[in-house]
Amino acid sequence: MDTVEKIVEDFASDIAMSPFSSGTRLRDMIRAIRACKTAAEERAVVRRECAAIRTAISENEPELRHRNMAKLMFIHMLGYPTHFAQMECLKLIAAAGYPEKRVGYLGLMLLLDERQEVLMLVTNSLKQDLNHPNQFIVGLALCALGNICSAEMARDLSPEVERLMRSREVNTKKKAALCSIRIVRKVPDLAENFMALAASLLKEKHHGVLISAIQLCTELCKASKDALEYLRKNCIEGLVRILRDVSNSSYAPEYDVSGIADPFLHIRVLKLMRILGQGDADCSEYMNDILAQVATKTESNKNAGNAILYECVQTIMGIEATSGLRVLAINILGRFLSNRDNNIRYVALNMLMRAIAVDVLAVQRHRTTILECVKDADASIRKRALELVFLLVNDTNVKPLTKELIDYLSIADPDFKGDLTEKLCSIVEKFSQEKLWYLDQMIKVLSLAGNHVKDDVCHALIVVLSNGSELQGYSVRSLYKALQAYGKQGSLVRVAVWCIGEYGEMLVNNVGMLDGEEPVMVTESGAVDAVEIALNRHSADATTGAMCLVALLKLSSRFPSTSERVKQIVARNKENVVLELQQRSIEFSSIIQRHQSIRSSLLERMPVLDEASYLVKRATATQATISADKLAPTVAPGGLKLPNGVAKPTSAPLADLLDLSSDGAPASTTTSTTTPNGFLQDLLGIGGVSTGTTGVPSIASTDILMDLLSIGSSPSQNGTPGQGESNLSCSNCMFIFMTIVELCHTDAAESKPVHAVPEAIDLLGSLSSTTSVSAETKPTHLVSQDMDLLDGLSSSTSVSGLEKTVHPSITAFQSATLKITFDFKRQPGNPRETTIHATFTNLTSSTYTDFIFQAAVPKFIQLKLDPASGNTVPANGNGSVTQGLNVTNNQQGQKPLAMRIRMSYKVNGEDRLEQGQVSNFPSGL
């Protein structure tokens, strides 16, 4: 410490003694700066030194100018501003002596760049020094010009550089060639001036001149097509000669690197040959022999030799080489894969990925070595090798490659399992030639890395299982055995539970045994045990838990003897903190207890899923999502498209829309405001508005419960039954329970806390032998009430033979802009069912477009909407839009019809919304 303090004190005293810093040398300033303990001390030292330099500049002390410039360059490298001394560089350059010029040019290159206006002042000095008789001063000028040359300086000084390229001095020619590279980059139009000079320099013997000339030729090829053609005609022979000479040359100590003669010249020549031979068959043919010689004679046990070989491989793969030469190049890359150096193996894998597009068969020969790289300890090599293996897979090698990858999957690092699993699933799906092999491989992947398998892969597997009726028994047995051994793999559990729920009887009865398959002894209770264990183990996962509950419900139908046990297992989740599991548990318990007569039909197997349409949909899903994100307009929260400055309107809540028991409700109310895009989600919460090819919006015309639960039949809108889609968490569309609870609960008299769960409603209570179920109070505070939703769908409902009855028309809704009339027809033989013919009339002078009508009814009424006749309502009542409604009043004679309606449309591109309540229905409906 004493020594450091003494240095600082001596430095301070030197500055105090000489304000012009004449007593301070560069090394003393560096010592003082390094001795500073804090940044503040360093700034103080630099500030004092800069002040002394400014004083010396103002006093114009020429003998200290070069010393001050050296100190300024060090200060500049520390990051402090030194712009105040830029003119000192020009003064030093203008000096006569070589030492001053050397420091001046060094300061010029370090302190200035081509954007500085001061640089224009040095052009004349550069021109004078380029013509200086001293070759060292000429070298300084060329070096500075090659580093900071601007476009203007390039145009002014290019003649001098061209002249110097013809100089007899080797160093001068080398530096002139390097300087011309900068000139060509700044002014490509000057390339034609250097083409002949660059070609002539390739005849030199000095390696420094050759490397400079080759670099210049490379830059000329990039800058001008004319230069490229010129060099192809005039330089190929010279390059081949240079490469042959340097390859066959004897030991030269000045160029030797680890026993390799000038590897830098090797690599530069090979790069230029790749540029010249690309797309030119004649040039490529002329290069083939020398490239083969370099590839076979260069030693690969040294890093310099490997660098030459790699560049040679790149050149061979880049030109129009013969097939034999390409095989030789790929074999070199195969040797690289056995190298201990990770860098060499990585670049070899990268090059092999590009070589696949050229000669895939040659790369296939090294498949075994590439597979070993997948198991490498280096993460980057593993990932690159896995990508290469994925590109190598074809129909002939898919099975051995898949086996190797699956065997490695069990011992792979957890960080690598995700990538490996994704590639494996892609390989199996893309190249599977038979369903049995596909199922076996997917079950293995699910067993070893099920937590890394994505949901869409599981969905695709379920679609295949649904379509492979001959393999369903084998699949459920294989999944059951995998579930017993690998029960912690999430995706495996979900697929296995789904299969057990769908095909449980095949598991117990060993249905569909294949040749050579060993039977599995599973009892009905054992199947329930497997699902129960999965439910307990994965209770935190709502999706898996929901699937387990659905599977248990289906098993209670498949195996009646287990019904009571399933009921107990399901009932344990009535107080589950996961709301979906709680809701499912309540509804499923109701099905088990009260609806024995319809349970078997309700819990039938899912229909066969359309495999072709699913695969097409899955293949285009990603692109469709990207396109939708690009095309989707910016919308305000809630789906409302609002212009700037317009506040979001308060939307009517669902409970208010469906509150049809309010005594003080007016006959009709209207509102006109901006409307959201998805009214059906806002109104019903269970679907969306779809537009067909004709542009007419269509709302689901089949009764929700009858359609989704397959009780009864209703024609679809287009007359063709729709194909189902797999949903792992919603087997047999059981997800509609919670949705219909939110839709159809309309008892406004009861108030609930904000945090309470929506009431659990017994959807199928009316389908049992009794037609009314009293509300029961649940012991838990989370569930407030258990209600029977479908109390009007009893199979014992009486049917009368009434003839079709016509009721008078009513004006269901009228505002200043829109009028709606209802015409009624009673269906013969069913007094509860009424057909309503709605007519929509535009009362304004503007045409309504994108017209959509929606309706909601109380829980004792069933409503089916037919497609509208159009989605454009003409202005001034010149035409109308019609739509049919089928209404079934399950309490006909006790409660009248009631309906909430909502209409959305566009006027001159602006969204409009009107809604109201219809309560003036004719009596008796």
C-alpha cells in the first residue's frame, strides 16, 4: 500500500511541477490509473491529465505532441472523451518524421471514423504519403486508408492504390491489396478497376500477397457479377496451381502450423473456389482433381488439418462436384463424428444436415454414428444429432431407428426427454404403416415419457383407437398393463382411463385377443381399482380427475355390480376444491341414483371419430391459428369493438336476460348499442355463431340436451349428421352439465354470495319414474341447491290427438328501427309443441346486414331455432327475414310461454344490438 500511495503522490507532484505534462510519461500515467482504488479516483487522475494535455495543445508544444497523443489513445480506450485532440492527429500526420506520422496515423484510426467531418482534412496528407519514397510511410497511409476510408476518399485515392498494387515492394503490394478491399466495399462501381490487378497478384510467390489477393478476389465476386465472370475465366487455373503448390510444398518454417503448410492460405483458396464453382459446371470440373487430392492427403489428427478438411467439404458440397467426390466429403464428416473434440463433431452434424439435400444415401451410411451422438453428454450435440436423425428417417429404417430412440428414452436426461419425445411422436405418426405398430410405439412412449407428451398427440391416439375396432381389446389391455407399471405418467393415465371407460368389458372379458397375446386377468372390481388409483394419484389435475370420474360413471353402467362402489367414489368429490370435479361429482351421483332407466343409453360408447377430418384439421391448426392472430382486429375486453373515445356499454348480465319471473317487467324493452362479435357465447355460453358458405349465420337447430346426449333424434341443419371429435376431458359431451346449469338457472328470487358455486342441477331428474323432485339442501356451504332441470321430459307424458291449431299473430317486439311478428301453429298430436314463424321487418331507411336472432327461455321450455332465411334485412320494410322456432312447453296449461330475445346486426358497418322480453303469447300455448 505504501508503494501505491507513493506512486500516486509522485504522479501528482509531477503534474503540479509541470502543468504541460512534460514530466509525465505514458507509463507513469498508466501506473497512476491502475493504482486508483475507486472510479472517482480514476476520473480525477484522467481529468487532471486531460487538463494538462489541453494546456499543452493551447501552448502548441510540438515536442510533447506525440507523447500527449499516446496518452490520449489510452484514455480513449478507457472510455473517456478525447474529441478535443482530434486536430492533433492531423498535425502529427503532417509532420515530416516517421515516428510522428506513426503515432498520428494510429491516433487517426483509433480516435476518428469515417463519419467524422475532420477526416476530410486528412485526404491531402494521405495522398502525399501514398506517393512518399519511404515504403514504411506509404505502408502507414495504406493501413489508415484501409481502416477508415469513406466513399469520397475511396474515389479520390483509388488511382494511387491501383498504382501501388504494381509496386515491387512485397509489403506495399500486400497492403495495397488489403486497402483496395475497403475501397471496393465502399464503392462497388470501382470493382472493375481492380479485376485485372487482383488476377495478376495470384501469380506472386509471397504467401502474404497471395492471401491478400485472394481476399480481394472474394470481395470482387461479391461486389460485381462482371468481376465474378472475369475471375472464373482468368483465375481458376491460378487457384488450382496455388492449392497444389501449397499442398505439395516441403517444410517451410515461416508458414508451418502444426506440420501443415500455411493452412490459412489453404482455407482462403478453398473459399474462393467455392464461390467461383457454385453453379458453374466447367469450373467445378476443373477443381475436382485438386479437391480430391486435398481431401485425401490432408492429415486429420491435427486441428489445422481438420480446418482444411472441413473447408474442403464445404467447397465440394457447394460446387457442381461429382457424386464420388461428394461421397468422399460425407465420409470425412463421418470421421469427424468420431473425433473427441465436441466442436468438430458439432460442425460435422451441421454440415451433414445440409448434405442430406444433396446426397441422402451417403449420409445414411453414417446413421449408426449419428445415433451415438444422440446419446452424447453434450446437450448441443444431442439436439443437433436428434434433428439429423429425424431427417434421416424413411419408410425402410423407421422401425430400427424408433427402437433405438425408445430404448434411449428410458435413460435420457430429463431436460432432453421433451425434445426426444416430440421427435419420436412425430416419427411414429408420420411413418407408421400399420396401426398395431403405431399403438405399440405410442404406448411405449407414453409409458416412458408420458409427462412430456402433448395433448394433441394423445387426441390423435384416441382417434386411432376409436377407428381400430379390431385393436380396441388389445389396446385397452396394453394400456391397463402400462398403467399398472407407469401410473405417474400423466398422458398415459388420461389415455388409459379413457380406454378403460370406453372398452372396460373388453378388458375384463379379454375380447379381441391377437395371435400370441397373453390374456390379462382383470375383474370388474380391478378395472374400477385402476381408475380409482389414478383419480387419487392425480387429484390435483382437473383434466385427469374429470376423465377418471367419467370413466367411473361409464364403468358403473358396464359393470352394474360395481355401481354402489362407484357411487361412493364419485360422492367423495362432492366437496372437492376443484369446481369442475365438484360439479361433475354431483351430476354423476344424480345419474347413478335417479336415472337407472336411461343410464345405459346415456353412457354408450362414443361414436367412431372421423380420422381423416381430424388429421386434416390438426395439420392445419397451427397455420390457421397464426392466420387468425394476424387477421383478428383489436377488440375491447368482452369482445366489443369500440372506436376511440367511446366508453364500453354496460352489458346485460345473463341472469337478467333469463329472469322471466319478474312481475314488474315491461312488455318490451329496447337498447341500441355496439354489439360483441360472439353473441351466442354471451347469450348462452355454450357455442358460437358460424357462418356457412352462403354467408347466412346458423345457430344450432337441435335441442341441446337431446342432441348432445343422443336421447331421441333431431335432424341437423344441413341434413347430414355431424362427425364427433375427441375431447379427453369431456367424454360423451358430459361437459354440458355445468354449461346448462349456468344457462338455465333462472330463479332470481334466491340470492347467492358472489363466491358461491353455481347451483348443481339434476339434469335428468324428469327422465326417471317420478316427474318432480324436491330441492334438497346440501350439507356443504359450497353447493346451495340440487334442482331437477328436465322435469318435463318424462317418458310417461301423455300424448293427445289434438288437431293442428292456429293462433292469432302477435307483435312480439317493435322499436323505432325493428319490428318482429310471431305466427303460431300447434303441432297435431302434441299440445305442448308449437311452431313459431318469426318475421323481422326493417323500419329504417338503412339496410341491416349480418342479422342474427337469439332467444332464451325458462328451464321448463325447450327451444329449437331453425336457420334464418337470410342475414340481410331490406330497408323501409321492402322485404323481410323469416326464421322458424319450435317451442315445447313442458308445463302447458300451468305456466305460459315466456321468452327473452336479442337481435344483432350492422348498419353501415356499425354493430347494433337490441333486446327485449316477449310475454304477450296467446293463452293456451
